[in-house]
Amino acid sequence: MAGTDGHGFLPRPTVRRRRLGAELKRLREKAGVRMEEAAERIGGDKPKISRQENGRQGVSKLEIEALLALYGVSDERLRTALTTLAREGRRKGWWAQYSDILPAGFQERLSIESDAARILTFQPMLVPGLLQTVEYATEVIRSVDKDVTEEERDSYIEVRKARQEIFTRENPPQYVCLLYEAVLRREVGGPAVMAAQLDKILEMNNPPKLTVQVVPFSQGWHAGAGGAFNIYSYPDPMDLDVVNLDYLDGALYLEEDQPVGRYQLAFDELRATALASRQSMELISAVKREFMNRA
């Protein structure tokens, strides 16, 4: 179906488009301009303005300029920022080449991840994809989909490796990962695979830019008992926080201040109960040695 993801649903708006749309709506309402007036200015209709403000449709450079003029926006910095958001919102990410195997929801996750200036992660079950070794990732993929072909598995592994390049780019995001101790001790792929995976975490840990901390068993009940979550934060001009929650058949994204605030508080509480980075590395090293002795 035209204009859908092939399953009858409208395409998910990217972070850039959502932020741009929200700002255009704010500026329109601040200027007291009705949607019909805005639509007339760009030669469209009210539904088009609605889609643009909801992030469901892109906005061209000429449309941005016309709308900002109508809304009386003279701040050159803001005009440039919004024009940049509009341009970036039309840019395809590296994951487009894998669109035949990646669900639309996961492509949205990659878009959110690639733009973030800071990523906060809590994981009580598995090592996050951004930190996984090839061998660990292979075992996870096999366990999730028993019928995956070798070709599909190799493509998923390529995606994992491409995601991790986020840490080697010129301006990598700050990454803070809190792992429940069970993640270290849950054997995935055998002792040798686990030893190598824990060794990779030890190598990647580099506070404050990339920090891994462990929430130990001794903490008992904790703020993350509800499950894994990620918080993505963006700099100006986006000025936006997004919470990602994964579930069996997809993912949920929260952007409203109240629910996002609850997860930010939960993360802060979890981090307060976690071992310091140095102590976390000592624990990871000890568990790694245990696996090595069994390999």
C-alpha cells in the first residue's frame, strides 16, 4: 500500500521529523495562525499541516521558509536549526540497505540511536547489542529465531557491528550502561563465549564517555525490576528525550515529559545502587576468570 510500511501502517516518524513538527506546531500556535492559513501559505491542505506537525510527513526547505515567515520567526539561529532538521529528516540512514530484513520498528530504533548525544541503558537480561561480541550476538540471534537462515544471521551480525561504529565516529554519544549482575553470569554460548564477551566490556569501558556499571545481586529489589529500558537524549536544536521499551512483538517509544521523567528517576536510582565503575570492572574481571577456568 502506498505510503505505508507494507503492513497497512503509516511510516513511523523519525526523531528529527517529530522534533521539527513539534516546533512548527509551537511556533504556529504562538503566532495565532490557524492550520488552514498555514496550509494555504504552502499550497497544501489542513491534513498536510497536521501530518507535518505530527512528524508523519517531511517539510521542504521552501515550505519551512514560508511557514517561518508566516509565523514571524526572525531568529536566524532557530531558522537555520529547523532547516537543518528538515534536511536531516529526509536523509536515509546506513540501515536502509537492510530494510528487507529489519522491521520498521527496529529501523526507528536505529534512527533514534544514531542521532542521540547521550544513551542511558539498563539491561537485566542480556548484554546490549552495542556491546556484544560477534559470537555472543550469534547465540542471541539463534535463541530468538530458531528458523533464521545463515544469510539472515550474517546480515543481523553486520547490523550489530555497524551499530557499534557509533562509538568510533568523530562525535560519539555519551553511553552509560547499567547491567544487572545476572547478565554477567547468565551463560550465553558457553564459557569461552562469555569470557570473550566480558573481556570486550572491560576493553570498551572508558568513563565518562563510555561507562559500564553493575547492579549487584546484593541490592535485592531495585528500580529496574520492571525490565530493560533505554533513554536517548538529544542536543539543541532537538532538545528531546526519548524512552525506548522493547517487548516481544515490537517496541514502545515515550516522549511525554511525565513518563520520561519517571524513567530518568528510575535510572538515577539504579545508578545510585550500582557498583562504581572500578568496582564493576573488578567484578566483571572475576566472573570472566570463572568462565575462563571452565572453558
